[in-house]
Amino acid sequence: SHPGTEQGSTLLRFTVHLTALINACMLYFFSVIGEPVSINWFSPQGERIISNQRVIVHTEGVRSRLTIYNAIIEDAGIYRCQAVDTKGQSQEATVVLEIYQKLTFREVKTPQEFRQGEDAEVICDVISSPVPAVSWFYKNKEITSEPNSKYIHNECGACMINCLSAVVSVPPVLSVPQQSFNATADYQESVTFTCITSGSPDPQVTWYWKGHVIERSEQYVLSTLDGGKSTLTIKNIRQGDGGPYTCHASNKAGSSESQLFLKVFVQPHITQLRNVTAVEGSAAMIACTAEGEPLPEISWRRASDGQTFTDGDKSQDGRVEVRGRNGKSMLTISGVRLSDWGRFDCEALSRIGGHQKSMFLDIEYAPKFQTNQTIFYSWEGNPVNISCDVKSNPAATMLWRRDRFTISSQGTSNIRIHTTEDRSLLEVTPVSDRDFGRYNCTARNNIGARYQEFILAQADVPSHPYSVRLSAVSQRLVTVTFMKPDSHGGVPISYYIINYKDTSSQDWRTVRSHGVQIVLANLEPNTTYEVRVAAINGKGQGDFSHTETFQTLPIREPSPPTVHGQRGVGKAYRLGLIKQDDGGMPIVEYIVKYKTVCMLNHGNFSHFCGSQKSSYFFSVDIKLLTLAILLLILLDPL
């Protein structure tokens, strides 16, 4: 037989019914239109047929021949010829083979003798395929009777004849077009299994999953179609739906089954990742467990610097290492440091997708003191705050001790304690020398205890400044500079006082300065002055420095002004005067003279062309003279 074709390389599917007798030789031919890569025959059981002594497959180009020698009942069923083209597409044709068996009487006894009065049972044992029709005749006359029994009266008496006809049944033959299926869980996907059966009588198909019969439900849809086709549709596939499914066909002649496999892919999902608390210096182990099909690969990311770690990675310092297998990854940090504190991200990736979760690594450590100042100064009646600053995890409790005795948190008459989460302030107001000395701050948590000693010392007034120098002496100004005292007395210097007077006076004039340089103004010209400096802190005023002497300059003529000019608009000319040394007395007026000159030889001044003119500006306020005096001169036209 040859299949019909369409244009191109399309392979058409068709079915051919053939019949044969037992022990006969069956020969099938198929031709394929197109350019097939391969042509294969499949038995009714769905197995690819490989040539042997009785069954031979012969393929030449686009033709394939299947020959069955000495056909038997078990050879009956549906045979498939499958062709695959160069594009990987497959088509198939089927052949339905029915085996006919000749009528055969078995164990027929003749003649049969019976005693008078006995019931005679004549057995008709006939085998054939298809099922034979059995007729009984008595004296060349057909016997019509009820099924299975008949009473006949003759001269010899009554005789009973039973004809039990054996019905010939064909065992189920089962095939599946596709045995393996893939699906992704939780995406509302569906998969349909198909099972094709043949046999006589028609087989009953039952579907099994993991040994349990599948019943109709919202998830399972069972259908029976023409041509012996049965389908099972699995809807809304979930992760647990994967595995082997069995199509079981049975009738009176026997049973047959075939297994189909559903592989369910599952997106990665991190199932275990917890926050971890570790003690400084110990080892921290962070576990991340993920599931999915296929199993995902797990990687880590440290949020503090963005560094990533995968299986087998180590940090540069060797403290961080990652090991993983079978969907579980362990990140180990040895010698935990405070810098390891923070967030770590676990990411599970596969070709199906990815999932990420974060955890937090908390580091517990013993108290650490944050202040470097351990000596404080005060004096009787002056309160001072001794600060004990601590960092710890978990939070620490802080106690103050004095001479091995614990200071109550309620304090005493001259001592108070103010405590916050990470700081304790000991406020001491000394009333006598006994209040000065050593104080101890002890911080404790469940990791450990630390203590720090503080000293409360008596403050003193500053020592005297030194290296007093005088510079930029003029008629009315002098600049005084000096060096800070070697000792501030334990208390910061608040300011300096500068005393000065002329040598003929007994009264000192005083000015304050917060720096080590000051300008003394409003001095008298040509006068000798004395200067001394002292520092003042919270305790009081220290000693004066060595007294220095200087003399102001005498009154003299002012220095010539510096001028610069700029041509104005029209007849105006703008003249600027830069402030100069006034010689010790205020400048009362400026005299400005101007004259007309002739311009010859391309701009060179050669001789006077006109009379001299003068313009006077009086009452110039020198206090208002900052950068320059601007004089506007009206010019005559040339």
C-alpha cells in the first residue's frame, strides 16, 4: 500500500486494515513522499521493531517493508510506520492487523454411545477467529432452541444436547504516541496523556498514578474517544504532580499497560534563611536552603561592599568561605569582626527563574570605651561631668566606683549619675580635697566586662603667657603678639587680658582678647608705653607676663598719596586717591592741581598750551576713606 501525499514534504497519516491467517506470511510496504531522515516501525506494544528471524524490517530510501513470517494470534494489533523529516517533524501511518484462525474442532468423539434413559451431552468445541457461528442439526434438520440447552424426544427417549460455544477474544494492544512530558508548576499549565488501545472485546482503560487509580475531578479530566483512544488531562499542574503515570487496558482476554512520565519544573524558592547572631571573634555559619526543579545554584552577596560569593569561593583574607550541595549553601565567617555586621543576600538561580532573600548578621561584643579623655579638672564648688562612653552589643550596664565602693545610682549630696543607653555621666561638685582622685567606670554585658579609670584633679589658674612682642608701631597703633601659657591649669583658657599704660601714668588700661594677637589703638604719638599679658580660665586669672615697653612715633607730614585716574564721560575725569599714612594726624584736606597740555608727535607731551588752573576740595572725612577718594574734575575743552 502507498500513502496519499500533499504538495511539499508533508507526510500524511492514514490507517490500513489487513487480515491474515495463522502461520501465514504477512508483507507490508510503505512509501514516503519527501526526504525522510529515518523510517521506523513500532509494534502494537509501542516498541520499535528490530529485525529477527520471524519479523524483518527492510528500508530502501523512501520505501520500507515489514515482513512477518508464521503469523500468530499475538501478532494482531496496530502497527505504526513513523517517518522523521530533515526539520525534525514526524508523521506516521498505521496498519491494523487482524489474525484469522481456521475453524477447528477439538476433541470430537465419534461415535458417541449413551445408555437409554441417560442424558446425552454432545460437546461442540470449536475454535476460530473471528468468532464462529455454531448450528446444530439432528437428522439433517437444524435444531432451533434456547441458548445452551435443548430437549429432544424420539423413539429412544429424551436426549439433552448442550452446545457451549467458546468466544475467541483478542488481548488488548496498547500504544502511546508520546511517553515523556514537561511542564512548569504554578503557571496554570495543563498536560494531556494519550493512550491508544485495540482488542476484542473493547478494552477498559484505567489510569494510575503512584499505584492509585485516578478518578475524575477538577484537576483530572478523563475522556474516551473513537478509535480506541483514551486521554488523561492534568490541569493546573503543581510541583507534586510529577512522576510516572500508567495507562492500563484490560478485557476478558488479558491486560496491557504502558508508562508515561511527567517531569515538572519548579521555579527556585528559598525555603530557609534566618538571621544569625555571632560573638566577635567566633565563627558565624549562615545557611541558605532552596528548592526547585532543576535544583538551583546558590550565590551570596555582602551588602556592605557588594562582594559576591559562590560555591568554593573564599575572601582575600580567607575568613569568608562558601560550600554548598543539593540545594543548600553554607557561608562561614571565621574570626567574626564588627565590620562583618550587616545584611547578606542569598540568591537561588536556575534556567527556570530565580529567588532572592536577605538575612542580617548581628555581632555581639563586650563593651568598648569610646573616650580618650581620662583626666578631668575642677575646683571646690565647680561641678564637672566625667563622661563614660561605651559601645556594646547587647547594651551594657554601667556602674561607678570610688575607692572600691559602688556609687549608688541615686547619687550623693554632691554626686549625681545621669545614664543613657551608651553613656553614663558622673557629675561631681567637689566640696573638699577628698572629692578629688580616682573614679572607676565598669561596663558589663553577657559577653564580658570592661572598666576604665578616670582622674578628677584640682584645677589651677593658667601660667603666664610669654614671648610678648610689639610690631607695626605707628603714631597711634601697635600690634601685640604673645605665646600661650605652658599650662592652662587643667581648665580651658577663657580669654586673655592685655594691660597697657604710658610710663608717666599709674593706671593700667585693660582690653580682652580671645587670641594671641591684638592691635592697641588710640595711642598718643611720641609716647612711651608699657604692656603686659595674663590668661584667665574658670579657676581665675594667672600671673602677668614680663612687662614690655615701646614708644609711638612722632607726628610728621603725611606721605604722598597714590593716585590713579580714569577718563569719564564728556568733560569729566575720575581721579582715585589711595589712602596713605597720615603721619599721626587726621588729613583735613587734599589739594589737587591740574593743567592743560598739548599733544604732539602721536601722543607725546611736548609743551604747555594754556594757563595753569587749580581746584580745591576741602573737609574730606578721613574716617570714611576706605579704599580710595574719588574726585570728579571738570575739564575745559581743548
